[in-house]
Amino acid sequence: MDTGRRVEQLVGAAARLFARCGYHGTTVREIARSIDLQGGSLYAHIGGKEDLLWTICERAARQFHAAVSPVADSTVAPAEKLRAALRAHVGVVAADLPAATVYFHEWRFLGPDRQALIRERRDAYEALFRRIVAEGRRTGAFRAEDDAFPALLVLSAGNWLAQWFRPDGPLDPDAVAGRFADLILGGLSPAVPSAPTTNGRVAGPARPAVEVTA
Amino acid sequence: MDTGRRVEQLVGAAARLFARCGYHGTTVREIARSIDLQGGSLYAHIGGKEDLLWTICERAARQFHAAVSPVADSTVAPAEKLRAALRAHVGVVAADLPAATVYFHEWRFLGPDRQALIRERRDAYEALFRRIVAEGRRTGAFRAEDDAFPALLVLSAGNWLAQWFRPDGPLDPDAVAGRFADLILGGLSPAVPSAPTTNGRVAGPARPAVEVTA
DNA sequence: CCTACCGATCGGTAGG
DNA sequence: CCTACCGATCGGTAGG
């Protein structure tokens, strides 16, 4: 875990290349050359290709936790807490899209031990979101059948973001997170005071099934 | 596009291996050996490694379209249409998890021309969901600031599914889709008849910010 | 469908 | 940090 300038450049270059071409689709030579280093010279700075992947993933896991954990531990109301957690998550993704992409998709190419470490941290991270949902359900702030699905919906939106978000787009990360939070908290259907649902289907005709489309 | 039994086995084996190890992390030898074929013998059945990737991606694109397109063209009310579209999408993902995983993540390793073809189809597919949202907004069945984010939320949930869904899990694909649809349509917060929102933040204290947590 | 082989390229190292 | 090199493995082919 050298903090040398060259090592940082290598980690950054590796993240960009791993994100674009995949871990196995990237050559150590390409990483070296992208920061004007000769072929095998990157071994003067790092132990091996997998070390670069590990550094990227380990840092990303830490940053997600560091961003969301204080939100989860705060005392704001559940709805605003979930909103803030999503905003924090989206912020980390958007702050380093290549690193987030690698963290989401290439971590499984780590060796078994490191893979297990990442998996542990990822599970603990997801638990933060489930706990926010659980708190909201307990206080009556959320209506949901379980903790897992709402948490999964938030994380799905937050993770898939890495596939489409571009920093030069029209919306900044906070705005994107806000839009998703509005949808997930408020729902797409205009509020009909919580109609009882039966297995995911509205019990009885909720509103007239008018059809104005071609 | 041979339909021989051996070719089908190769496509299936390739999907499984590409999904687990990635396109570049998989060897043509591994694919061949997984269906009891010798090293280079798979070239008696296919033109090259990339052809396998192409077949997987092209079929997946077609199946997603075939499943959702009739739903989008139907005349059911927007909320049920969006629910049915998500159910159809989830069904395709769950029916062949390896193929869906490869379609979502490995298509970018196709050559430029084939890559462009997949991108076109994917864009057209996403437009189906945006159109459902547009229809709902037009008829007043949906409240949303635009078409893109609700569509993106549905697709995020449906695509991220390939990362965690396991066929031996407690919920079948229809149940999973139903849970997500309930959340997206109904929202997590109990229905306070549509309070005007300002930039993703509820205007004024919507409900008492009681805090019952530690 | 197999055997045997091809040139190219891979991650990594020695020696300076 | 470079040059020159290592064995191993890659996708693909020839000839049968």
C-alpha cells in the first residue's frame, strides 16, 4: 500500500482500463504505457496485476461505507435518511465512475481470500440500507412487506448508475439521487391512501382503467 | 447460425463460462472441454470465439424485446402495463441468468459493428419502458417529472437482478417482479395525497419527524 | 471431430 | 526505471 505518486497513477490508470476493457481484457503493458512507463517497469511499483485490482476494490468498499455509515447512524427520520443514504451512494459512484464500475463487476477476479473480504464488506454495506428500511417500517414511516426489497431497489438504482451516468450529462449526482428518492419514496401512482394489496396486485379496481392511448 | 445440437451446447456452455469468468477470462478450450470436446474441435462448429458472444447477446436482445413488446402494445392501464413489462423483463432474466449476465456486461467486447447493433436494440428496448411511462403521465396515471427516470428505475431493478437472483431462492421471478412493482408504483412512504415536491425535497414537514430509534 | 502445430501475446523477472 | 528475456497460454488452423 505504497502511497507514491506513481502508484496512485497506476491505480487510476488501472481503474480506467479495467472499467473499459475488463480485468482480463487489460494488459499490464497497457496500464504501464498509459502513464508513460515501459513494459515491465510497473513491477518496480506494484507486486502484480491483481494488487491493482485489490487496491481499487478495497478503496471503493471503504469509500461507500465511509459515505453511508454516518448517514445510517444519524437520527434523521427514515425517509430523509434513506434519501441521504442514496445521495451518498450516488456521490461515491459519480465521484469515480471507473473505480465504482470495477468494484461492482471485476472484484470476482480477485483471489479467493480477497474476494471473500470484499464480499463481507459488501454484505455489511447492504445491511446499512436494510437497517434504514427496518427502522422506517418499525416507526410506520415506510410501508413494505420486508426490509430486503426496498433496500435492493435503492441499491439497484444506485449501482446501475455506473452503467449510464456521465459527468457531462444534464443532471448532477445529487439531482439524480433526488429523482430516484422521490420515485422510491413517493411512488409512481398518485397517492390513493394505502389500498390493501394482495400479493402484489391491487385488490379491486383502484381507479378507473381509462385508456386514452392509441 | 447453425442450429445443430453441438452448437446449442457450445452457446450454453459459453454463456455459463462468460457469465462466471468474463469473455476475456474464458478460454475456447474451457468451453470445448465443458461439453467433452477436444481443444480446437469447436472450430468445426463455430467460426470463432466472438461468434459465441454474438449469438448469446443477439438472442438475449431478441428475447427481451419479444417478451416486453406485446405488453407495451397492449391496452391495459399504465400501472398494470408497467407491472407486466417488469414481470416480462424479470422473466427473461430469470429464465437464463448466464445469458442475461453476458448480455448486460460482456456485449461491449463484441467488434464495433456488432456492438453498435446491440446498442441500437438496447436503446429501442429501453424506449418501450419510457413510452409506457409517457402514456401513464399523459393520462394522469403516473406522477413523475419525466419519462426517463421511472423507466430507468424499473430497468435498474430488472437488470441488477442478474447479480443476485438465484433460482433456488425463496421467491419466484413473478413474485420478485411483483414486489418491485409494488414499491415503484406505490412508493415506500405511506400515501400522503400527492404533496407538491420541490426539487426532490418534500415542501414543508410532511408528517411528524418522530424518532423512535437508538 | 482429433492431433499437432502456428505466431502472438500474456504476466512476471533478471540484471543493471 | 529500462532492456531483454522467461515459460505459459492464448485463439485459431492444417491435415487428416
